[in-house]
Amino acid sequence: MFEDDKTSREEVIEQAPTPPSDIEKHNEDVSAKAPDLSASQPHFDKYGHTRRGLKSRHVQLIALGGCIGTGLFVGSGSTLSLTGGANLFMAFVVMSIIIWCVMNSLAEMTTYLPVTGTSPPFYINRFFEPSLAFASGWNYWYAYSMLVAAEISAASVVIEYWTTEVPVAVWITILLILIVSLNIFVVSIYGESEFWFASIKIIAILGLIVLGIVLFFGGGPNHDRLGFRYWKDGHAFKSYAAPGDVGKFLAFWTALVRSGFAFIQSPEFITIAAGESKSPRRNIPKAGRRFIYRVIVFYVLGSLVISVIVSSSDPRLLQAISSGSKGAGASPFVLGIQRAGIPVLNHIINAVILTSAASAGSACLFAGSRNLYSLAVTSQAPKIFRTCNKQGVPYVAVLFTAALACLVYLSVSAGSADVFTWFLNLTTISGFIAWRFRKALAYNNLLSTRPYQTPLQPYTTYFTLFFLVLLTLTNGFQVFFPGAFSAASFLAAYITLPIFLVLYFGHKIWFRTPWVRKTSEVDVFSGMDEMDRLEEEDEVPVARWWGERVWYWLI
């Protein structure tokens, strides 16, 4: 019979239907309960959807360059003067460890499901529960919008280092137009601009680290060997809010809280870029694994250089911070270069700082708009924010995020330095809250099949959750000291807590969502077909000579 039909027994067995596996049954059950959020859904077709236009080198530099901004170049100056050089250095070391833990847990989830519209709140919605995602998502969007304003405000301060003849509003307008232009057209334009801006930052920081080593050993024009001179006579460990050892500890804790602005939201850039990245399952793990080494080199060594070349009691630094004059636009790097007697270089570094501020502002606008787009995709923001142009850019979300960032015009009347400090406090606490709730994802055992796994889990997640909760609650501890309370400082430190709770409980009461999704209802399958297909179609580039091998290793 089989010979007449020219069909072998093995072929018949192959063609016979097989009973569905437990995974397939679970997939069918979950699919019936939860919508597929991949790009194949009808609402993507109706409103358009983002496109994968970011190359590997774009993702690698966005992950690093997006977080290098005025927090390191400018904000570190006030922290140095308030707490001392050693406290500044130790705070950056501790925060680098925290960032490593956050990056690990987030990179695992991102690599597992880097679908279109991905963001940290997207994963909270998928793996935890909707109300938490709603509150965290809008908190993220608010934080990114404020970061755009903070970077532009800081950039205007930097420009005032050269001239005060041009009104601040003019510089703000120019920077806003530039940042929006980089984000409104094609995502590859944004990726390319970030690649080159970040390259400038990296070269500059590496140069500053080398300069710090030279000045440390007395290789500057005045041949003054600095060593750890500025770590002596109480300049390394200052007291804050209290005398003695208690005051020194409070100074360290203050430096730790303030250092959050330099790192804020940096791991999230990788997750948000994943939805528009080519070969995400190859590029995201690469960015995650190398991120901590880059942070150590640029942030830890950068803070050490600052503590070596500038005294925490430098008169010009103290005057710039206290008066809010044009000297506030000069970073500790620039002050250290001036003190060493090196001509022209201070202007070059100031130009690099200006570029960094514009780049970080552009990265935050990208992240904020994509976060808003992600909220709309999961029906937690108005549908209009799903709208993309033909090039796959959610232009409505971009313009709406930029509109909120226009609060930076407050600096015209309030003074750039004051507004920058205000935004620093607000954005730092906002990022800590979002980090806090995102940690809940690491408790989900369904992630055991993730393609990218990091060490010391889940213990690093428990540690990070505890630490960030503590930072959130003690962010504004100084306002509770006798005679130190002010309504403005209290609101800057804690206003986001009640806002977050209102969003969370308001959404939960209105939509009557569960406190936590049941494990059996967690959707870990929607979008996986698309991701598996992308992984199968991915062609790993083959190096033809040693130069290409080095290039592929770097990016």
C-alpha cells in the first residue's frame, strides 16, 4: 500500500498529528486571556509601529552615552563641595554596584522578550500586574521629561560660562529644536547622532582620566604634584547636618543620594532601545555584560579624578554654587584644568560638557517618548500616542514629551542653577521609585528559561530592592533636622511618593485589577514567535581581519 502511494511508513508517522504538549496547552490558555503585544497585532497596523533601525553600535553607545551627562560633569561639583572628595568617590563606587544589579535583572527580561513597544512598565504589566505598570509607566515618563528639561537647563548654564549677553531663553529654544529634530524623523538618525555624541564623551573622559594621572604626579605646566593633597585636612570626609562621625556618615549618604542623578535611568535605555534594535538577542546581552565595566571606568575613575584635581573647599567652586552666577556653568573638571594652568583646554572640555548635555537630553526624549508609546500599546495611555509616521517614529509621543520638557523655560526667571538643582532632586527620586517596583519582576520563576542569565540571582535583586527602598525613604532626610525644614525642599524630595500612590490606587480601584497576577495567568509566550524568528534570521558578522575583530568585540 505504501509503495503504491509512494509514501513510506516513516513519512506517514511524520505527518500524523501529535498530541499538544503542556507548554502548547498553556500557550493556548494564556493567549485566550492576554492579547499579543507583538507588532503583528491590528492596533499596530492601524496606528503604525516602530521599526528596528538601531544597529549594534547604536545600542552599545546609547546604553553608555545616554547616561553620561551633566550629572557627572556638572552636578558632581555641588556634591564634592558639600560632602568631600572621598565621599563622592565612594558614592560612585556603591552606585556602580547597584547599577550592575539593576542592569542584570533588566537585561535578562529584555533579552527574553525584546518585542516592539518594550519598556520596564511593559514587563511589569506582563509579569506582575497592570496597576503597578500604570503608575510606574507614568512615573517613568514624567522622570524622562524632567530629565530633558534638567539637561537643557544645565546646558544653558554651561553656555553662560562663555557669555551672558544672549538671553537664556534663546539657548533653550535652540537646544529644544535640536533635540526634537534628532528624534522626530527616523530612529536611525537618533541612533547615529548618539553614536557620535557618545564617542565624543568617551574620548573626553578617557582624556580627563589620563590628565588626572598626569596632574597627580606633577606633570602639569606648573609641575605641582597634587597626589592626594585634597584628601587631607578634612577635605575628603566632610561632616553634614551633624558633627563628628554621624555627620561624616550623613555626608556619605547625601553623596550617595545625589550621585543617583549621574546614573539615573541608565539601564532602562537598553530596554527601551531593544524594541527598535536589530538582532536584539545578540546585542542586548552584549550591552548588559559590558555596561558595568564602562561605568566603572567612566564614573568611578571620573569621580576619583575630580577628587584629585579639585578641592572640596575650592573658593571658585563654592562661589559658583552659592551665588548661582555664570561660574556655576564651570564643572569641577574645568576648575581643575584652570587651577593647573593649562590654557584653552578648559574651553574644549566645556564644549564637550555642552555636547554631553544635549546628547543626554536627546536620549531622555527618546526614552520618554518610547515609554509613552509603550503605555499606549498596553492601553494605559490614550491611543493617539501609538501613532507612528511612515518611518516608524511615534511622533505624537515625541512632541507631547517635548512639550512637558518646556518647563525648562522656568530657568529664564528662576536662574538656571536653581532650576537644575530642583530637577536633580525630582528626577533622582522618580527614578528610584521606578527601580523599586521593577525589582518585583525578578521574583517570577517563569523567567528560568531566559536566554541570557546573570550571576548571583535572585540575591542581588533582593539587595537592590532593599537598598533602593531605603534611598527612596531617606532621599530628603535633611529636611527633618531642627530648623532645616522648608516646604520646597520637602516637596522636591517626596512629592512623587503621593503622586505614585494616587496613580496606583486610582487605577486599581477604577479597573479593579488583581493585586498580583496568578502564575498560571502570566503571559510569557505572546511575541516569542517573532523573537525566535528574528534570532534565527540573525547573521552574526564574521571578521575578516584583526581590526574588525576588535571592532566587533567593542560594539
